Amino acid sequence: MTELDPRNSASPADSAPDEGLSPRAAAEAKKAAAAKAAAAAFIQSAGDDYGNVEAAQPRDVKKGQRTAVIVGLVICLLVAAGVLTYLFTSGFFNEQPVAEETQRVPLSDARVIAAFDEVAMDAPDISQYAYVSQDALIGPKFSDIVLNEPTNLGAPANQIVTCEATATATFKNKGIEINVPVTLPFEYSNAGETWVPGDLVVGEATAVPLASASANDILANLNDILATNDPTYGEAMVDAAIVKTASDLTIDGGPITVDLSKTVESEADGVKTSELRTSTVTLNVAWSNTEGWLVTVADAGQIDTKPVQIPEKPENPVPEDTSLTARLTASARQEAQDIGTAQYGDSLSDLSGHLYSISDSAALSSGNKYENASASANADGDVQFALVLSRPLDVRLNGTQYHLTSVAIAVRGLSDDVMKSLEGKRVDIQQSEIEEAFATSWSPIGLKTLSINTYNQ
């Protein structure tokens, strides 16, 4: 039997006529026959190697597959480059690891108060404040202490933690209170686990008066005050006697009214004359935070003048009766000097008369038509003299009207010899203050004498 070689065999259909088929079927049959013929031709061209398959080799990868791999690698590289660029620009590689927060000991109120108590703070200079007590200041006393929130400074690895406390430091004496805003910084010490105070920071001080200005201290500078306001007026009334003062000074300031009197003597053609100048000045006292009590002239009244001829003394005058009774009688005959109203504490000046001891208080009481049984004749030792006035004094003192021919005089620090030398002398009281404590059984007015001019008459 002969083996059929599929390369040389043909299907019966290859030779079978297309008889009896439809045109469509005949066409399909032709296509099938053509395919078989092509397959047979391929097998025959392969020869004896047909059916033997060699192992696949890598270098035999098709060109399309190599292109796909290369494209994929390029895409991957582009994506990686984009990711790296983003990380660099966003600072990812610059970020440091977050340091663990240090557990700090809280800054307590007690620690802050203790730190303020340990602060060394100098008292402010109060010499700039006019008409204010210059006694040493007491302080500081800290109040209104406020603790602020801590502040972190620097990088976490070298962080400095600070905190501030604010307060008011107060200094005072009997006349002034000074308040100073202060700040005390603190820095946390990790080594000591505590808050360490720094140097005190001092703000601008504010001054508040605790007492009114002294009218006597102000009037002691009256010449300068008047000259500063009006040099012409100041020169005309320089060293004028203060006849009367009225003040209403409080810690808010206030007015001082001063009655001035000055006599200017002159001589022409052998005749001596004197000109009496009188005026009323109103001062205003107000507080300044930086200068203390400021005194200004609110009103300088017109200067009234009155010429008075001075009579010549006779060559051989009749001896004058200088007894206390005679002086009191002579005073009662003169025209009274009316100074209006006054209060205890007001100042009087331009009073003249003769000094006598208080040996005859009954005569003094009779001359004044005044008697106070609850007071002593010498105010328990404070009064040394009676001033028998050259002219009676009309005054409404604390609401009561008086007509006085003598007033009580208190002087201190004089020796017995000086006291005896003053008795019977004519004197002018330049400035004095009405003291209720120096009132006597025979005079409602006791004067604390500040200045006395004596004459040998």
C-alpha cells in the first residue's frame, strides 16, 4: 500500500465539476479550493523541515514590541521627574523633624508677685514739683499686676520662651503720689526649669496731688509771680505789705485773693510826702503733671494811690503817755481799719501798734469789748504779747463781727532779754496768720507772727 503524502494528494472536490451547484455555492467552492492549493504549495516549499519548530530567541522580538517597551520607559521617567520636581519646590526635603515640645513649669501669680517684691527701683525726683512737700517718698508699692501670654522666639531646636508682666509702681508722701507704669520680662530656663526675671522697664510717671498747695509758700514768692505776669506792675508793688489774704485751695487748686499796700516816701522843697499804693490781686493755682502747682495771675487790679503829707515833729515834743490804758484809749479814738471778712488760717499784714505784756488782761478785754471765759489770757502759754493797734480793726471773723483795739501775738524762740526789749516798742507786723489756737480770753484773734519790724517809739 502506498502512503499518501498530503503534499501530493488532492480532494475529490478539487476535480469534481461544479455541476449542479448554485452560482453562490460555486463561488464559495472556488475560494476553498484556492485556499487548499495555497496551503499545499506552502507545505511543499517547506520541504523536509515542515513540522520542525526551533526554540524562540530574544533577539527575534518584533520591532513593534520594542517600540512599545521604549515608550513605556520614557513615560515612567517623565512621571518620576515630575514627582521629584514637585517635592523639591514644595520644600519637602527641607522640612525638619518636629521637635518634641518641652514641658514648661507654668509662670504662677505668686512667682510674679515675688519677683516684683525683689525689684530695686529708685524713687522719682520730686524737686521739679513746685509747692509740694519735699519729704522722702515711700515706695514702690506694686499694684494692677497683669501677666501676659508666653511668647516663643526662634527655631524649635533653639527656642527661647519669654513672658511679660505689667504693673503700676506707686510712690507717695503727704503731698504727692506718683504712679509709674512698669514692665517686668521673664525668660524660661530649661536647665533650671524655672522663670528668670529680667531688668525692669520703666514708663512715664503720672503725678497726683494729695494735699492742697500752701498759700503762705506761694505768697512768699509773690514778687516773682507779679513781675513775671507784668514787670511794670511788679515793680510798682514790689515788697508791698500783704494786708489781707483769702484763699480757697483744695487738691484741685483754687484762687487766692490778696490785698496789697505799699507806702513810697519822697521829699520835695523840704517837705516829705508819702504815697500810699493799694491794690487787690487774684491768683489762680492749678496742678501740672510735670511741674506741680502752677500759680498765675488771674487778675491784677488797678493800683490806687493816695498822697499823704508827713508832719514834722516838734523839736520839744510833749512826753507821751505810754501806759497800756493810754494806748488803748488812743487806739479807740482813731478811724477803724475795716478788712472785711476773714477765716481762721487767713493771713494778715500791715498791722502796726505797740507791744505790751499780758499783765492786765482785764483792760485788754475792756478795750475789745470781748471776753471768752473758756480761754486763758495767754492761750495756755502760746501767746507772749498784746499788740495795741494804732487803729482799731473791724473784721467779720468766721461770721462774727468784731471791733478790736488789741490782738494777741505769739512769737517763738526769743530769749527773755529780747522779750523784755520788745515791750512798749512800736512794731509793724509784716505778715501773720490767724490761728484759732492762739485766741485768748480777751481777743478772738491770735496771730502767729512771721515778721516784725520794730521802732524806737
